[in-house]
Amino acid sequence: MAKNSIKVSANVADTIRPTVAGAKERPGWHALRTIAGRITTPLLPDDYLKLANPLWSARELRGRVVEVRQETPDSATLVVKPGWGFSFDYEPGQYIGIGVLMDGRWRWRSYSLTSVPDKHPIAGQRTIAITVKAMPEGFLSSHLVNGLAPGTVVRLAAPQGNFVMPDPAPASVLFLTAGSGITPVMSMLRTLVRRDQITDIIHVHSAPTEADVLFGSELAQLHDAHPGYRLHLRSTRTEGRLDLSRLAEVVPDWQERQAWACGPEGMLNDAEKVWAAAGIPEHLHQERFAVSRAAVHGVGGTVTFERSGKSVEVDSATPLMDAGEQVGIRMPFGCRMGICQSCVVGLVGGHVRDLRTGVEYEPGNRIQTCVSAASGDCVLDV
């Protein structure tokens, strides 16, 4: 995933959630939310707000699923109506976090937005969309595609990410996508259509078969309606994977184009090498869906949340954020993938381990709870 550079102030308490998106654009609503929070202390204002509308919350973003639309046999688009505090003025290519209550626990994943941003959405049309592909190893993705009913209330994390399309778009563009890697690019394409900026775009997309192509009919219509958009589909089951060292056979002027690539790790790794060898790494923009993790060692331990006085036993693979949620500890969060730094808290005692790198941290460090796990007993300043 593209790296963000969101800074967390050292003067802000660890347990305070990030500022609600859209507060500046809606000062009246934000003031009302703040008042509700103050007058109901120590009771949670959500207890009162939910009586009026389940999407109103004083401490988090929520949304209601209004439609689950099948795209392919193993993928679906979820149309969500966000509640209080959501800003529709995101950038095409960004992603959001979505939390779904399953078996008494909130389970989170991040997915690219496939909808078009709108600074001034019309009342009744204030929805967003994500498109999810069910993965064999992905229990939550399968549930989102096959088991999530319209009307379900979900939690949301604000849009973020640097894999975005600028406005105005570059004069010539190359989209290089494979599988579900097409999702952030779909938001870009739909936005470019709305802005009338389909000028010179070549899109090379790979999928196992034609039936597996997400948004296949929409892409075909776009190809037919706009001479400036040229689509090259590759069926990997019959043609094999695209050899990027021979990209010039498909896109002769690829080195002159600004490129956005999203897909499997192998494809992105190859792209990095090819663009670097050509001496133009700055022309390549990438989005990586997976966060690599180091091998799990150790046996975990007891995680104690010092301020709340609660503790829980966990194994060495359970993120500290998940551990806290098991005992009702609400910690700050953003992407839940180790990118945005919103979940940083202080380590008071013991040791924790970064699940991505294997690095262990000692007391006195500030650690990311979404990608860190207990390495023995530990105490967090929460």
C-alpha cells in the first residue's frame, strides 16, 4: 500500500481518536456533536444519538449498506451510505477502512473506493462504493461478498492513501492492473469521465478469463465511447502473465507515460525493476494491497491496558488493537494496516513485536497497535 505521511502530535492523548473527517466543512454539525459529547459525559453520547439515527456517532464514522451488487461470481460492489462526519471530497484512488461486526467482534479491512468523489453531493445521493473480491483465505472478504445484507450498519475509517490521480490528469497515462487491482483505477476512470479528461489513456488489464474481469462491460463501453481510452485485456489462463520486460510490444511509448499500477505483488515487483532499469522510477505510481509480515515467533502473553485496568491473554500473532477490542478497549485507529500512524500508543512495560519486520520494542517506545503483538507480557498506556 502506498505510504502515507500523517503525523501524530505528541501532545495528543493516546486514547483520542483522529479528528473526524469533514469537521471543518460542517462546523454546525461538528459543534452539535461536541456539545452532545460534553453534556452526556460520563455516559457515551452514542447511546442517545443512536435513538435518533444509528448512523449518528460522537466518536466514530458509521455507514449503512444500501446495496450489494454482484460483479462477478466471486466479487461484489457494496454501496454504503455514510453517517455523520464523512467527507465525500476524497481523491480518486484512495481507500477506506470498513469494520463489520462478526461473532461479537469488529473485524476490519481496507478497500479501495470505486465511487467518484463529490465536494457537494446531492441529498439522497450521498453514498460511496467499494468493490470486494472474495479470497479463499479471506473470511471477511467472503462474508462481504456473499453474506452481508443490505441495511447492515458498519464502521468506517476516513479515506486515505497517496495512490491518487491528480487534477488535471497528465497528458498521457498508462494504467497497469490485474485482478482486483483494478478497483482504485475504476474510481480514477469514472472521475476522469466526469471531468471530461479522457485524453490519452492506455489500460492494460490482466485476469484469468474474460468472465473474471471486474467492470468488464463498463470498461468495454468506455473503450467504445472514448477514442482517448484504449483497453488491452489479457487472459492469463490462455495467454500467460504479461512479461513487463516486453511491455513495449503492447505500449510502445510506455516510458513517456505516467503509470499507475495495482495488482499482485509479483507484478508490482517486476514493474519496479523495469521502470528503474529505464531510469524513470518517478513515472511509476503503485498501490500494494498486502502488508507483508515477518514469521511469527514466541508465545504471546498477557496484555495489560494500564489506564483501564483491563488485561487479556493473547498469542504472538494477535495485533494489540484486536486484543484491546476483545475486552472492550477502544483505541484510536485509521487504516489498521500500519500505514497512517493513527493507532500509536506508549509501551509502559514488557516487550512487543512488529508483525511486519519482527523488530522488538522495549518500554518507552511508542508502538503501532494494529501491526504489533505481545512478545511476552506487556503493558500499554491505554
